[in-house]
Amino acid sequence: MQTPILDFLDVNYNYHTISCETVTLKDISFNLYKNEFISFVGPSGCGKTTLLNLIAGLIEASSGEIKIGGKPVRESTLNIGYMLQKDHLLEWRSIYKNLTLGLEIRKQMDESHLKTVDTLLKTYGLWDFRNVPPRQLSGGMRQRAALIRTLVLSPDILLLDEPFSALDYQTRLNVSDDIGSIIKERKISTILVTHDLSEAISMSDRVIVLSKRPGTIKATIPIKLSIENRTPKTSKNAPEFGMYYNKIWGAVHEKDSENE
Amino acid sequence: MKKIRKTSDTCTSTAQKDYVKSIQRKSMLIRLYQILLLIVFLTSWEISARHGIINDFIFCSPSKLLSTFLTMVRDGSLIHHIEVTLFETIIGFALVIVGSLIVATLFWWNETLSKVMEPYMVMLNALPKSALAPVLIVWLGSNKTTIIVCACSVAIFGSILNIYTGFVNVEADKIKLIKTLKGNRFQCLKLVVIPSNIPNIISIMKVNIGLCLVGVVIGEFLAAREGLGYVIIYGSQTFKMGNVLLSILILCFIAMILYLILEKTEKKLSDYF
Ligand SMILES: Nc1ncnc2c1ncn2[C@@H]1O[C@H](COP(=O)(O)OP(=O)(O)OP(=O)(O)O)[C@@H](O)[C@H]1O
Ligand SMILES: [Mg+2]
């Protein structure tokens, strides 16, 4: 068996405020393997964003161990790409300058990196828009630009925090298909957080269901669809899709009586 | 005249042309009324002064105002006073911009510092600054420095508070974005906090330029031998109402022009923000 690129071992996380301590994540253990796509689903406020913040190193676990590429988060040299709920393209920069933001921050504005930016722009249909401000792009294109902004840094792990939730339903289907294909094509290990069960099933190799706060892992469901070259869109036509949907729905809505 | 933004849509249909024409006609009409109002005001003022309806020694008259203007232009005193006032205002304004940006940045950087200073800043901001001016004269003497400090004191506290508020209200996720790209605090400031606040800063500056002018005039009332504020206070004491009203009129113009310059800048920038 492969070694995992990301390891969670009994991770707990508590938020502290003056009035109380909020236990947000409890005993979280899971692995993410190379090229794997995992989705986390769970009710609002169960700690999904917190989980991604932990992986991105924005916050530190209260207890437990998180290893990225076998090393603790702080020492890891792997690149983590993080796509937030909104695209947060900076309005005062052109698309091109938005995409090079990460390079600028890391002082990597050299020729080879900039060439990568150009290639990505051309490959994903934003070349003609490189000099316009973000407000001239459609919602789907903005999301794509936000993805490229993280791809520019060639991430080893990609974190997606409900990246499609700001889009309307139709666009959402297309954009998730679009972005899902890009990720598959580039073979990036990915963790997606979403409310949308069918989105989770259609995009992932594994779906992990979190309970309501304090978030614990309720179920891990591997997704095996019997279709060739699945993409998020074609996955929806797989014969097993309905079965998985019911199974995950059941897991999400199951009373977590054993927690009490 | 306002420039009409180019769009990809057609701007040539007759309905569109008619619409543009009607808008233009309307704005011309408004301009016409504005000028008419001014003419009516000036003529009735002049007539009532000439026919003794109002006392022209106290209320002056447009023709007297004009002759005062011409004598003051000829002897060069008007230009001199304007220069002095303008110079003090602009120096004060520049100090306010630079000072409040630096202080607001420090407050943003160090939350403890901002918490400690907050009540003092609010208090200083609420203080009627004209009460400060006599104190400043005692401390700093009757000179230009006092007047510039006076101008700064009127504007700077509010300016710091407003800029700081803008800084801390930057969308938290935008800061998070920079952090996920492994940016440090300075990069957050440079790449997100300041650029996203440019429009806010400009509109604060629009208020400040007026406040600085107020501060300069207060200062000149009390501590000057030159400048428009001095002309006003000296003129009123010696009943040279022409000088007083003329100076007030010129202050109006100065305030308007400085404001318009900033507004132009704002418009230019709004294309990018
Ligand atoms: N900075 C914070 N300080 C204190 N508590 C926090 C903080 N951020 C989040 N929390 C709490 O932690 C819990 C988990 O938050 P988190 O944002 O991870 O949830 P989520 O699963 O992403 O929710 P959603 O689906 O609504 O995005 C929430 O109940 C929230 O109230
Ligand atoms: Mg969240």
C-alpha cells in the first residue's frame, strides 16, 4: 500500500473565547493518499473549515498529530493550495496579476514560473482575459481563475472549501465538472468540503461524513463507480450513484446517539 | 461634460441618440438656472446697496467688492495672502495624510496599541479644536508652525480613526487568502489592506482638505500677520467689509478647487477599484 501524503491521528481542535471553550473537532483520524480525492460532508458549523485551516497550517491542532508528506505541518515542504468559498480575486489587479499573486508573495517571479502561468492561462481559456479586471469575468471563469491562482504554485495537496457554493445551480454543475476534470488531469491530491452530497459523490474517491459539532468522523464511504474515465458529470449517470446517495444521506442524518 | 463609458453595445440607434440629447439638454438647463440665480442675487444686492435699502458700509456691494479685488490684485497683497493660506493648508494636509496613514498602520499592526490609544483618540477627535488654538499659540508662538499644527489638529484624529476602521474592516478571507499563499503580515498590508482601502482613504482626504482649511483660518485669526484668515479678522475690526467678504469668497473658491482636485483623482481611481 502507498504511503499517505496526509495523515491525521486523533486530532482535536478547540476554539477558545472568553465565555467558553468550543470543542470543534474531536478524534479525527484519516489518511489522504497521493492522487486521491476525498470529500468531507457534514452539517454547518461542524468544523469543516477548521479542518482545512489545520492542514493549511493557519491554526495548530490542540492535540493529536497531523503529518504532511510524513512530516509535521510546520516542517513540511509540500505545497498546499487552498481555495476558499469565494474566489477573492483582487479587484485592483488584472487577472494576470491576480494569478501571479502567490509567486509575488514567494518571490518566485522568474521566467520558468511565469511560463507556467502563461501555459495555464492558455490551457484553461483565460489567456484573452489576462489583462482585464476580475469584474469582467463570469462567475465560472472567476472560479477557474481562483483555481489557477493556486495551481500556479503546483500544490501537492489542494484544499477546496465549498468553492462552488457562491454559484447558481447550473453554473455550479458546469464549474464543478470543469474544475474536477482539471484536478483529475493534473493528478492533485485533493480534499473537498461541501454541503452537496451529489457533488461529493460525483467528484470523489472517498466521502467522509462528519457529525454535528463537535465534529467526529461518522462514516467513511469509498466511492467505486462502474464507468470508464469518470468525470463529475458522467459520474451522475453511474448505476451506483443512487445507492451511494442514499447511503451518505443516511449517514448524515443518522442520530449520533452514541456520542451523547 | 461627463464622458460616456464605451460599452460593447451599440450606441448609435436613434432612440439612444435621443436619450443622450435629452440628458444633455437637461444638464444644460440646470447650468443655466444656476447662472441665472447668481445673476439675480448679485443684481439685487447691488441695487439694494445703491438705493440704500441695505447699508453698503456694512453689507458692501458687488461693485465695491470688485474694486477691492482689483486694488488688492494690483498691489499684489491678494496673491500673497492666498499663497500663504494655500501653502499652510497644503502642508497641513500633507502632514495629515502621511501622519494618519503611519499611525493607522501602527494601530493595525499592533492591536494592543490601538486598544490602549482608542479612548484618547476618540476624546481628542471629539474635542472642539478651536479651543486648542490659543493653547498652541502659547506653546509654539505666533508663527506659521502654530497655524500648520492647528490645521493638522483639526483633521488628524478623525482621519486616523477612519483610516484605522477601514483597515480592520478588510474582509477577513482576503487576509486569509494572502496567508494561504504563505504571505506575511507586511504582505497582507501591502497587497490587500492598503489597496482595498484606497477609495476609502481618498474620501477621507476629501473631508480632510476642508478641515485643514478651517484649521488654517482659525490659526490665522489668532496668530497671523498674513493669510486670508488674517485679512478677515483684521478687516472686520477695521470695518473693511470689502476685504472680509472678498477673502471669504476666495476661501470658498479654494475649498471648492481643492475638493474638485481630489474628486477628479477619485474618479480616475474608481476605474481600478
Ligand atoms: N475564530 C473562531 N473562534 C471561535 N469559534 C469559532 C471560530 N471559527 C469557528 N468557530 C466555531 O467552530 C465551529 C466550526 O466552525 P467551521 O467554520 O469550521 O465550521 P464549518 O463546518 O466550516 O461550517 P460551514 O459549513 O457553515 O462553513 C463553529 O461552530 C464556529 O462557531
Ligand atoms: Mg466553512
